[in-house]
Amino acid sequence: MFNRIKFLLRGFIQGLKSDYWAEVTTQCPDCIYYFGPFQSFVEAKAACPGYVDDLKSEGALGIKVVVKRCHPDVLTIFDEQVS
């Protein structure tokens, strides 16, 4: 039990140390893009309209944006990789 609490607490603390990233998903093409890193939520959120505008100009549809703390291993996940 103590090990589980320790594990969860360690994960929570590591999450607080993570940078902010903008996770942008598109339905067409079926992709996930990560933009960042940013030092604050506000900084990441302010950058999002530019990314959305760029994707729209390239013809992307169904665009959704989530700003979150994470460590993406890959910055673009496309088509057959998205599940």
C-alpha cells in the first residue's frame, strides 16, 4: 500500500515539473500534433491560434486543442499510428 502511494505521489510531482504542450488533433488528416514546450499554461494557450490557423490553411478539418503537461516522445502521430 505504501509503495502505491509513493508511486502515485512520484508521478504527480513529475507531472508538476513537466513542460506544457499544445496537443492538437485533426480528424482529416487523422493526426495528433504536439507543439511546445512552454513554461506556462498561458504561454501555450496563447500560441494555439497560430497553430490552428496554419493547419486550417493546409486544409485540416476537425481541429481540437488541449494544453497539458506531458513529455511527448513523438511530435507528430499520423494516420495508422492514431488509435
